[in-house]
Amino acid sequence: MAKYILKRLIHGLISIAIVVAIVMVLIYSLLERTSIFAEDEVYRKLQNNARTTYTYRRWQDYGYLDYVNYTDWLNDQVKEGKLDPDTRNEAGDLGRKPEDDEGVVAQYVKEFTDYYEGKGFTVERLKAITSRRKVAAGGQPELFAHKDRPLSSRLWGYFSNIIYIDTIHYVDEEVDIGERGLTFTTHDPVYGGDKFSPAIIGNGTKHKYLLYFNDQFPYLHQNLITVNLGTSYSVNKDRDVLETMLQTQGSYVTRRVMFPTNHEEESADDLHTATYQEGSLAGSEMLQTRFVDDYTNVITRKGGRSKIAFSFTCGILASLMAYALGLPLGVFMARHKDGLVDKLGTFYIVFIMAVPSLAYIFLFKAIGGSMGLPTTFDVNNGTALMYVLPIVSLALPSVANLMKWLRRYMIDQMNSDYVKFARSGGLSENEIFAKHILKNAAIPIVHGIPSTILGALTGAIITERVYVVPGTGNLLTQAINFYDNGVIVGVTMFYGLLSVVSIILGDVLMSVVDPRISFTSESR
């Protein structure tokens, strides 16, 4: 069994890599990359050369290319000790035109150009744009290099960074942050140091808190090992895709917070989520009244559920409803084959299969709305009734699917030889159905239980879009609308992992239910 699971897992991971590669090809090769600026307010405000350099920076963020600005390159030279600050300032004073460069400027421009052209980059020089003999807004001269990322580089960069282990070397070694290391405390400073609450605090790490307790399930939390599915740049700016799916939504929830400077106020900031942001403390007077270091980037508390929680609630309740209705109706149809119930059930199955899902979802929405049921979700002031229509819309197709397959499997079993022998042995029809036919017919149905449970986490794209459910399914449509490449790839990866795990768990569950099924070569 272990060998089989390992084999299936390896094949599944290879399949996921292929799927992610295909999605990346579709996104980065077939879609117009300028589409990412459709809703970008910063892009609209910038002009001239400033807009061009911003464009390339964002393309780098979204994974289209590698981009190096001449100014950034000079700063790196200073950090590496190859250039002193005075020479750097002189070398950074580009002429309005390339032919205006002289002395140190010309020397380092040539060095920059030769170095990156030698690495296959395209080097571009933008002349100064003037208006009435003055440099226009955003018209400063620019020099930069760029190179499109090949698919292999994107894939390797993505998969190699999925699992991140936080270390004290996350912060640049050149930055003076004091003594790097981990500190264990039995009294968490977030609670004023008076409450017994063990925590591990890092300095030099990405996350300030690597291990801590709070009042939210599962109560013990860690940031030492994190999963990175990609970064969102539109839907939830600069946040990881998994974090976007797990983060609570709705209105802010404030409580009395004691900041590291001993400043207290009503705030929604969750200090346990603090991450390092270089230079943030020095650049903000407000942060200086609250924090003592650059661990200032925190997530705020909100009162609603996360996207995964909304999707899972709808999905799991719909699944329970589907099994509660579909299995008994499928059994009843099989036992009364060609009867009235069987004919009505067959009509329902054909109707669900023939009518596009979008059509009957809108039909249920119209009927439910006329009955006074909520047709959209309210994150802040929601009630249990807002779940009714999405659950019904999700459950009814599943009911038809379970009815169809259970009826088919049971009818196939009814014609088997062992049923004839059971009848000749004097067993009643009820005993034959309960002890033999139903048990054997349920084996293929059992295989789908893990996928049903795990599939609830992925959400239902069409249903969530129609009912405005703030779940993971709706997240994917939002990402497509906003051309948020990181979310599209990350959600695809998430769906793929759940699919592989659900298939393997389904196989294991089948072998548990039916001892005749074995995945070991020795039993053959």
C-alpha cells in the first residue's frame, strides 16, 4: 500500500507541475501583458519615462521578466563595497541624452550595459523628456535592462519557493538590526508580559513571532515553516495567495492593544503577524510611536470568515444534503426499476444534465429571491438564510449524479450470479439488497467521499460568482478579471494538490471498505 501511495503521489506531483506549466504558458505567452494595468491607479497617474519604468517593475513583480534599473545597480555596488557613495552620486547623474554622458557617468553606464548585455539582457536608455526647456513630469532620463523569463526559470522559481523556512538570515546581513537570534519567552509581550503564554520571537527573521498562542483555533500557531503559493498584486496586494484565502474578511475588530513601545490604544492590528519591512520605522512617525524596530507590517483583525471558510461551509453542507437525498433516492429507483419514482428520478437526472448549470442556478436564484431568501452574501451582517440558495444550487446536481450512479451500480449487481445464488439459498430480497447489492454498489461511491470533502475547500466558481460568495471559487474569477497572475497560478496549484490527495485517499478508502481491493503486487 505504501509503495502504491508513493507512486501515485509522485505521478500526481508530476501532473500538477504539467498543469501549472500549461497555465503559465497561457498567462505569460497568450495574454497581453499590458492588461495588468487595467485597474492600476498608479499607472494611470504616471507619465512619460516614469510610466515606462513602472511598467517594467510591475512586469517583474508579475513574473514576466527580470528587470534591473541602473540606479538600483549602483546602490548594489555600494552595498558590495565596489563603489563609494560620492562616486555613486556622480555616476547616477545621467545626461539628458546618451551623448551627454561624460567621465564617471559614461564609465559606469558602459560597465552596466556591457555586463547585462553579456548576460542576455536588453538594455534600454530613455532620453529626458523636456517641456519649455525643463524636464517634464516623469521625464527624467532612465537606463535599465530587462530579459523575459523562460518557462523553465518560472517553474523552478515557483516550485523551489513553495516551502519557506524562516531563518535569522532573512534580513540583509548589511543591515544593522542588533543581535540576530531566537528568543523563547513564557510571557508573551503582546499580552503585556503578565499572561503565561509561551512564544518564540525572532530577530533577523521574516516573521517576528515564529511560535505563539492566541484565542483562535487551533490556538497554537507557527510561522517557522510557511507555504507560499505565490503573491497577489491586485486582489489582495502584496499578500500570499494562501494567506489571502485564509485571512478573515469583513469589518475591523478592535481591541485594546499594547504595542512594543508600551503605547496602548484600541486597534485591529494583530501583532503576532508582524513581518520585517526594511526602513519602515524610520519613514513613519506614526509607526515610531508604536514599534521599536522594522517589524511593523501587520495584518488587521476582521470579524468575518475567511474565503476558505465560506467555501467549505457551503460545500460541505451541500455535500451532506446531496448524500442524504441522492443515496436513498438512488436505492429506491433501483429497487423499483421502471416504476413511477424511477421515471421521475430519471427525468430529473436528464434535466440536470441537459440544462447548463448557469441556467438552473439563475432559476433557483430567481425562485429563492421571490420567496424572500437572500440572493447575495453579506460578510458583515450575514444570516444563516444566505447559505440556503448556494447550498441548494450546489447540492441538486450532486443529488442527480449520486442517484444516477448508485442506481446503475445496483442494477448491475442485481444481475450478478451471486444474487441468483443468494435467492436460491432462500435469502429475502431485503437481505440481498442490504447485505450484498447495496454494499457492493456503494464501493465506487465511497471513492468520491474524500474528493467531496476536500473539493469543498476549493469552492464552486460559478455558484460563488452568481451569489457573490466571498470564497475561494470567487477568488479565482476575481483574479482572472484583474489579471492577477500570482493568484491564478496559486489557486491552480491549490486545486491540483487537493485533487491528487483526494484521489489517493479515495483509493485507500475503497481498499478499507472492500478487502478484495488491494494495491500491493504480492496479492495478485
